[in-house]
Amino acid sequence: MAKKKPFVLRVDESTLKALEKWAADDFRSTNGQLEFIINNALKAAGRLPKQD
């Protein structure tokens, strides 16, 4: 598994509440939901690096 690096993300309260609800609906943590969204966006944009 790839090493994970922590970072701070600032979002407004309404965005965070919507994200938390979405995550709960999908049975994920808020962090897991963000990783899922970002990974899907990177794949769709063709920007995900090739894995060996």
C-alpha cells in the first residue's frame, strides 16, 4: 500500500456536512470518501500514474 501523507483541508461548514452525509450513506469515513472522490477524478482526467 502506498504511503499516506497527512495535510490540512479547509472547507466551509455546509460542504463538510454534505460530505459527511455522503460518506455515511456510502458506509465510508469522511477521509475515505475524500480519497474515493479524488481517485475517481484523477482516473477520469487521465492523471493517475501508471502502477507497476
